[in-house]
Amino acid sequence: MFEAIYKSVVEGDAKKCVAEIKAALDAGADPAKVLNEGMIAAMAQVGCYFEQGEYYVPEMLVSARAMQEGLKLLKPRLVEADVKPVAKIVIGTVKGDLHDIGKNLVAMMLEGAGFEVIDLGVDVAPDKFVNAVRQHQPRFIGMSALLTTTMPMMVKTVDALKAAGLRNQVVVMIGGAPVTEQFAKQIGADLFAPDASSSANRAKTMLA
């Protein structure tokens, strides 16, 4: 039962994923087990394939979309069963930057790892991140930039969190093509994610 869900996500077959989840739920399966043994395990495998060079971004996207279609069906059952996400994360592409493919893939991988994702979209100003932290009380915030010219907005966002007295409440994770580990350390971010697959793994290490 869970193996079929797992396989459908790894293979990126959204229709089969939805059908298998529906069949599992109709048969009385535990929604938490469907999530953990079917979907989260599958997305972890997809991440491994990516890191090993067996999958590339297109394959990851197809698997992540299958997972998302399945989650639409599963989420109401998870709420009914009071299954909590592993943590909450607010993410967005920083102000001045309209790129969202990388950020969207990170959001999907985080969802696939059991996080609740609040996606602020693109062109997100520092005060919008601050307001989202106040409103949603997340454990993490994630910032993405694809342009070197928008990277300073990450600094401004960290400064805005400090000014608002919220910096110590959140783990700050940053990523994007021009972003480096060195830059993350330089601006006082807590985590650097070089790609979508590692974003979920690195965030999980902060929950231990």
C-alpha cells in the first residue's frame, strides 16, 4: 500500500499517486503513515537521486508535483488526525528579484519533508518577512536570490529581524545561484542550502 504511493512519487506519476492515496485512505490507512512511509520517504529518495546525479531538476519537479497533488488529498485527513508538521517555515525570493523556480522547488522539497510552508512569493521586502514572522511564528525563514544585485536584501532582512527583536526566534536559511556558504556566514545566516534537495535535509538538522 505505502510502497505503491512511494513508487508513484519517486516516478513522478501524479495520477497514480492520488489514486493510491485515495485507495489507502478508503482502506482505513493511518494518514500519518501515508505521509511518512509513502510521501516523505519518497521525497527523501528523490533527494538522494539528485545528489547522486541520477535525477536532475526536471525529474525533481515532476516528483515534487506528484507529491503536491497527493498532499492536496491527504491534508484534510492529516488535520482531522491532528498530525502536526515537523516545523513551520516562511520562504520568499528577496525584494528586487522575480525568480521563483528555485524557490518553488525548495518549497516543494520542504513540504515533502513534512514542513508547513508559508510561501510569500517573489520581490519580498524585509518588512514583509518581519510581518510574516510575527503572524505565523515560524521556526525558520528561507530567503532566495538569483541575482547578485539582490543579495544585499538578505542582509537588510536579517537586520530588520534584529531591529524587530525577532532574530533569535528564527533559523535563517538562504540559497540561490550566486549565494555561497561564505556569504551566509558573513551576513549571520544560520544555514546555507546549495540546492533544493539539501534545503530540507539541512533544515531538519536544526530540529534535532
